[in-house]
Amino acid sequence: MTKLEHEHTIEAITERLAQEHRPNYLRDWIYGGIDGAVTTFAIVAGVVGANLSSSIIIVLGLANLLADGFSMAAGNYSGTKAEVDDLKRLRRIEEKHIHHAPDGEREEIRQILMGKGLSGDALEDAVAAITADEELWINTMLVEEYGVTLNSRSPTRSAISTFVAFFLCGAVPLLPFLVQLDNAFVLATGLTAIVFFAIGSAKSRWSLAAWWWSGLETLVIGLVAAGVAYSIGYLLKGLV
């Protein structure tokens, strides 16, 4: 018997649709976590490759956690806020058009529904039902004409999610150096590899790839970035 991803009872459908219309911030966590682990471990690998003091790793690593983490959070805040502002702008445009050119906007709804295969009385009934409710009318135009989502995320929560994920995952490569453990770089590599794999596994939620394949893919990307940083540090160590 084929196993489906979710149930199709009336109650299950109602609950699932309600959840799907809530803002989701997992993307911000994964985005911040991957970047935090990659950039901080790249710094660690570069400094180790250049054979510099572990104190430099700590200083540069902490500076990266705070400065780059804040920069990413600020960028995500601005980008998310731009999406929210654009949605407000488009909504205002549609409100104005409905008030000043209702027949034209009604015809737009008609053609949108015709493109979905409706015709005859079913088409006219659907047009009348949608345009009888201004909020539904506007929302339909926003989705169908402009292709935007009505499920806006909070810029503040997006920024916080990104920064926290960046800081937590980015701190992992620094831990062995902060507590001054032996073979700190080997431990940092192992711990960071676990973080890469864990993030990649979580990322598989948005793809058809198996969790272990997505984890390996992210692990390889992270280790390649670290390898490049280590190689550059090793080649340039004579200059510092």
C-alpha cells in the first residue's frame, strides 16, 4: 500500500492548510547556519594553513561571528522587508484599480479563470463570487497577476533567525581553540563536518533528495570551501 505524505480527512486538511499559511523561518535558520559554519571554518583553516597562532583564530573567528553574522542578519532583514513593502505597494495598486476601473479588473479575473479552464456559467459564477468580496478580489489579483505570496514573513524574525543560526553553527569550529584542546584543528574539522551534514540533512525537506545525500552534498561543499581557504593560507604563509 502506497504511503502518502499526509492524511486527507476533513480535519487533517483543515489543519494542514492552516499551517501552510503560516510564515516559515526554517530557510533563514539553514541559510544562516550554513554560512556561519562555512565562513568561520574557512577562517580557521586559512589561519592553520598559514601556521599562525591559535589566538589569531579566536580573534578572527569571533570577529566573523559578530560582524558577518550581523551583516547577514541585516541583509536578510532588508531583503525580507523589501518583499513586505512590495506586497503593500501592489495591494494599494489593486485597491486603486478596483475602485477606479472595476470593469477592467473584473475582466482580468475573468481571463485568469478562463486560463484555468473555466467557461460559461461556471466562469461567470466564479467571477461574481470573487469580485463580490473586495479582499478576496485583491488577494486573487496579487497571486495570479503578480505571482506574489500573501504569506509574508516578519523581517525582524527572519533577521534574528539568521543571526542566531549563524552564531551557533559558526561557533562550533572555534570551540576546540577556545578551550585550548589538543589537536584542536582536527576536532574543529570533525565537529564542523557534523554540522555541515546535519544542516544538509535538514535542507532535504525542500528537495526530492534523500536526507543522507543532501547531508553529504552540504558536507562536500563546506569541506571544499575549507580546503580552498587552507590552501591559500598555506601558500601565503611566507608573507605573514
